[in-house]
Amino acid sequence: MKRVVIIEDEPLIRNDIEKMVSRYEGFEVAGSCGSTAKADVLLQNLRPDVVLLDVQLGKRTAFDLLGALPAIDFEIIFITAHSQYAINAIKCGALDYLLKPISEPELKLALDKVSGYKNPSANQQAVAVAQRRFSAPGTASDDRIVLRTQEGLHIILFKEIIFCQSDGCYTTFFLSGNRKLVISKPLKVYDEQLPRQLFLRTHQSYIVNTQFIDRYHKDGHVLLRTGAVIPVSVRKKDAVVNFLTNRD
């Protein structure tokens, strides 16, 4: 039986979530509260497996709470309103979330993904990446992304990514050091997450780190410093040429 703690400052929403979780086999509500002050005590005393955590808790945020914990030895499912700002940050950390108003099928789907495997170090790093994007997007501290594979979480610096290639519902990240990671998410997800000032969509199937572009060839491709040849679609040609013409 997995123990769930609910941290949500709207009582009606919190009560609804409690009722939904209690109806789901294999999970039990160990406790709930509506503030970060109470959450500190609750998390230390109850040792939950899963925490359903509202992003905005009064004047504080979920990241304020998580950043103060000595360890994050539980899985997190964030709860948020329709804030693309918060959602992008959560996705960048490869973390899960639910949108308000929460539907029971979506809650069950999120709980079904809970593995039960606790990795405090990986959780801490994933939250730190999301916090950077949430607190200071586009700054020097926002310099990495978390990629989730079957083996676990991988914290990847933007400067390590050479290019990304789409293969249907999968995306392959080609990294420095002849490494690559295959992620079971479409390229569109990373087109939204990778910063536009560093990455360029050259084709419906490719995103390229602009730091690795050596030159554009009139035959319709860019040549990377690694020797890789990346196609440029007709629709993307103007954007690619404009970037290369105006870069320092």
C-alpha cells in the first residue's frame, strides 16, 4: 500500500483529491494539509511514497517547500492551474503534474505511473532543474534539462546536446562524448522546452544546438562541427539562414 500526502491550499480541491485517492486500490491517504508550514511536519512524520503538491501555496511555492527539505525520498505529482510558465518548468525537470480541475481518470493515470522506487538524489536534482526554470528562466542558472529513460533520470547540460532527432513518438538526443539517449516523447515536447536562443528547429524531425553549427549548404542542410549533416526543410530555410547571417 503506497502512502499519499496531499498538500493543497484550497480545501474543496483537497477534499476532492482525498476522496478520489481513497477509492483507488493500492493507495491510501496518509495525511493532508494546506500550507508549507504544516507540510514540513507532515512530510517528516509520515514518510509518504507519493506527494500530490500544489505549485502555489499562498505566498510560497512548492519549490520553496522542496528546497528546504534535507531529502526528497518520495515521488511528486504537482498540481497546478493552467499556467504554461509552471508547466514548462515541471516538464523541464521530467516531473509529473495534474491540471486543475483534477479529473479522477487523470489522477489514476498519474498514480499508475508511480514506480515505488525511491531515489532521493535523482529527485533532488530533478526538482532543482525545475526550480531553476521556474525561478529564473533564460538565465545562466537555467542551463540543463532532465531526461527520463527506463534506466532513470539523466541531468543533461544544454551545452552537451548536439542535436535531437525525431522518430515518431520517440526523440533521440545526440550528446557530446558520442553518447545518445532515446526518450519516449515526441520532438514537439523538447521544441517547447529547449531555449530558442540556443536551439534551432531546422526540420520537422531535427532540433540543433546552434553552438555546433559550422555552416549552411545551399543543397539544404547544415554541417555541424562534429561532421553530422542535418537537413533543413524549405519552410525552415529562411529562419536558419537568418540566424547564421546575424549571429556574432
